[in-house]
Amino acid sequence: MKIIATGVEKKFRKEWIFKKLHGTYSSGKSYALVGPNGTGKSTLLKILAQFSLPTHGKVEFFQTDGTSIPTDKAHQYIAFAAPYVDVIEEYTLNELIVFLQNLGFIPAELDLLSFEKYMELSPGKGKLIKNYSSGMRQKIKLACALLSPRPILCLDEPTSNLDEQAKKWFIAKLSENRSKLIFIASNEALEIGLCDHQIAIVDFKN
């Protein structure tokens, strides 16, 4: 997979969040979107994932053989996880797994026991997700994204709300996904250090 950003710019009201961003991003590589809080890391991540549109410029998706992917199909190649993206809290974990399988987001052969084993947690078969801790909910989001067969992985502040043991779990599971195209939006040294390259938002402010 390859994503090519050409002249990407984003304006919010009268303020330019970033301007003239160009880049080519390929499978097997990981990119940290870095900058202080409020500089536009999450905004850029959403634009690269085609969850939001730029004010100017374009983001194009290509298969490994160079075949162009239509913009309206790009979301089918993205696994996205962020603290502000909610799971359905009225579901049990098993119900969430079935729901995501029906969407083709996680493998059809996955069951509750194998998911819990992967996540290294057993929250309880009938427990509603809304009754989990914030750290457990974040770990579920990450597990879903990391288990997804989709070739592009977009993570916003992935270790937010995780304890030290869960952070080690995330690092280990991320290493199993190194063949994918990975973006991590963060200003945390731990998360930035997991990436091969950095995209500094401040470089595209003028």
C-alpha cells in the first residue's frame, strides 16, 4: 500500500492548521505525526485516513502494484483507533466482536476467548463495555485495530489511559504489524520512538 499526499492544507475558520504538506508513505514503514498539543496532529491523521477532507490538496491511495484506489473505497483499507473514537458501550465484548466481524473489520474466525487471549484480559462474558475502565476500553480499541487485516493502521495517542503493563503489550503487538503502513499521532517519546520516521506539523505552518 502507498499513500501520496500532494499539497495538503487545512484551514479552520481563519487559521491555517498546516500548509503545503507533501509526502509519500509506504507499507512496511511507520510515521509519527509530532507536535505540541493543538498543532493539528489528529487533524492530519484523519485527513491521511480520509476521515476528513483537506481544504486544499489531495490524498491518494495505491495498491502495491500501483493500482489507484477510489477515494470512496479508501476507508476499507484503514484500521483507526483513538481515545475519542468510541466503541458501542451498550454491547458486551462478544457483541462488539460480532458487530465488527459483520463489518469486515476483524477476522471472521475470531471468537471471544481468542480475543481475550490476544488482549490479555478477561473482563467478563456478560459485562457491558460501558462498565469497563478507560484503560480497558482503550485496550479493546487497540486490539481491534491491531487484529484487523486492513493494511493501513492509524493510531492517535495509542497508549493514552494504558498502565505500564498494557503499554508493553501494545509495543509487542505493534511489532507484529510492521508489514503494514503505520501512522501514530503523538507527542509522547515512547510512541514517537516506535516509528521509523517523523512528520513534524510545525514544518508545515507557513
